[in-house]
Amino acid sequence: MALVTGASRSVGKGIALALGSDGWTVYVTARGEVGTDGPLDATAAEVTARGGTGIAVQCDHSDDAQIEALFARIADEQSGRLDLLVNNVWAHPKGFAGFSDPFWKRPISDWDSLIGIGLRAHYVASVEAAKLMVPRGSGLIGNISSFGTRGYLHSVLYGMSKAGLDKMAADMAVELKGTGVTALSFWPGLVRNEAMLASGMESFAGFPLSEAETPEFIGRVIVALANDPELGKLSGSTQITAETALEYGITDVDGAQPASHRTAFGGGPLF
């Protein structure tokens, strides 16, 4: 049983679909209404069509009370069981201009989206997930982070939020030691999502879009890890999806083997 936050499109949707293909029950969240045949409903329906069970839940992750209510619902409907939390929900700065102007020309309110949603909401969800996982002695809490931890990418606040996610996983692993619950952070490469495909662009930040990872590729990696009985040995680590895929023999949906961006962002070890 899994929860994927921010799953109406892109990475979150791809992860949910990969879990569906593996037969998981997957709760998916987004801010939009459910029951209206919107994007989140479509994600849940496709999870079910692939052999899993998709459950769409409207949740504004800027509101702690809504996050707590989400986990209370999961606990009630699934008899307290939660095997996997994927912290993926994210919100861009107003007008998305936060990725073009330097920090001193941007409003302080950018903090509320990039840190409030991009970091704090993940912490709140992780707290609630641990309350369900620790008593059962198993589970995986995964954060969708970024190479923006290693080198400059997009903006100051973007990098801060992603570095925080990696450190959060590393330190949660210390406190989760012996509980059977694992904490990981993930660095996807460039992701070939719906928006990029619709834009017609051929490259982004110097990386060819034709060689980018699909959202579902990231999901395949997470599925492999979640099913690995030796997963606990990795707790606290940051996983580069392209490199982890090689270790598990995973390819993308088109059979391609996406390349790691580690060298492009300075090389060296991870958490």
C-alpha cells in the first residue's frame, strides 16, 4: 500500500503508474478536486487499469491539518498499513519567474512554495507516515530530490529545499535505525514530462530531451527498491535513479538506459 503525493502529472503520476503495474494499492494526492474526471482522477483510474487500485484524494499539502486527515483516512481504510510514502508534491513560485531572476529580485514569499511545500510538507508527511510504519516494523519513506543539491539549479531556494530533503532522509535513517523503516532520497535526471513534450523543446540546461528519463522510469526504480528484502541496508542514502536502475537491471519504458548526471554536477560521493 503506497501514498504518492503530487501525483496528478509528471514524476508523481509516473511513480503511481509504475506501482499500479506492480499491483499496488496507491493513494494519489493533488490540490485539484476529485470526482470530476480531472488529472488526479485520471491517474487513479490508470493505476487501477494497470492492475493496481488507485485512490484519488484531494489534499492541499500546505495545510498540516489536511495532511493529517489524509493519513488518518489511510489508517482507517487500510487497517493502519502503509508500506511506501513517496514525497513528491511541489509548487513553483508565483508566475514561475523565480527561475529567471536572482534571489534579491524575488519576493520573500517564494519561500512559501519552494520551502513550505517543497520541504516542510514532506517533513509533515514523513512524521505521519512513520507513525504508521514504525509500529508495523516496515516501510519506505522516499523523497524526490534533485541534482540541485550538488550544483546550482534553477534558484537558491530550489537548491536549499532539495539539499534539505537529502539531509532529512539521512538523519531520519539515524532515528529509524532498528525500526525496520527505511528513508531514502532520489535524484532523477532530466525528466521528459508532459510539459516538456508539449513545449517542443529539444534540450534543457544542456541535456538532450531525447535522452531524458520518463516519469515512469523513476517509478520503476522505486518499485524495485520497495520490493528488495535488503532495502534497509541503503537507509539514509541518496539514490541516483539512472545508476540504481543499472544495479537492478531496469530500463525505461522505451527500452532506453538513461545516463547519470553525476559527472555533469561535479561527480563525487553522495549522502
